[in-house]
Amino acid sequence: MMKSAVYKNIKRIRELKNFTREYVADELEMSTSGYGKIERGEVDLTVSKLIKIAKVLNVSIEFIFKFDVDVFFEKD
């Protein structure tokens, strides 16, 4: 199973891009509830699915793995 940070990062990146769960699920040709399970880390994420998610979010897979929200919103 992938690290939980990957699932959280997918959700954070989606939210920062103002994409709805419905939109991303639609683009992935899956149900909204199925996509929600990915964001919550309730299902194993395949490499092929991760590639598709990265394309929909318009980021690289590496970006999803390395994304750190604190870099974008520095905490004082």
C-alpha cells in the first residue's frame, strides 16, 4: 500500500485546483464514491490509476509524491 501522504496529497492538489470530486471521478470514468475511497486511502492505488489521476490534476506523479502543502502556505 502506498504511503497515506500520497492519498492526502491527491486530495489537497485537487482542492487547490478547485476541482470537485465529481469532476475528477468523471474524468477517471469511475464513481464519485469510488474516487472518494482513493482520497481517503481506503483502496490500493495502482500505478496506472495514479498516472491517470496525475493527468487529470495536470501534475507529475513525482509532484504528487513530493507535494507539501506547508511549502505553499508557510506556517508562522
